[in-house]
Amino acid sequence: MAVRSPRYSKEEFAKRGDEIYETHVRPQVESENHGKIVAIDIETGAFEVADQILTATGSLFKRLPDAQPWIVRIGYRAVHRFGARSLKKPL
């Protein structure tokens, strides 16, 4: 099993990932994949869509063993939600 390590700072990683998602990937995947996960290689722009993070990244690593994956949940601001939420509707 290959040892993978990031080649970019967190800021550069996020900048590249967001830019590729917004300009290239989002127009291709958003309409039919709401709520699914997309794993994007920030160096090549290659991506994989799946229901789970491990499935998406696993498919990406099969194609590109040295990939630097950026993960996005399609149609959401974050991949995961932390903390509680109220079941009451806001006034």
C-alpha cells in the first residue's frame, strides 16, 4: 500500500479544489447527483462520483494512484454536518 502525503499547503489545496469544482466539475455533476460525493484530483482535474467518500476516493486512486483528492458533497456547503440541529421550524 502506497503512503500518500499532501504536496500542497491546506490553503493551496482548498483553493485548487474549489476552483476545479466550481469551473469544471460542478456543471457536469450537479443536476443529477445532489447529495452524492465527488472526489477531485487537484492536479489533473479528474473526478469520481459515488454515494460514499471511500468509494469515490477509492475509484479515483485506482485511476490515479498518486492523486491529491479534494472531496465535495454535491449541492451542499460541507461534506459532513457537526453538532445538533433543531427540529423546530424557524419563526
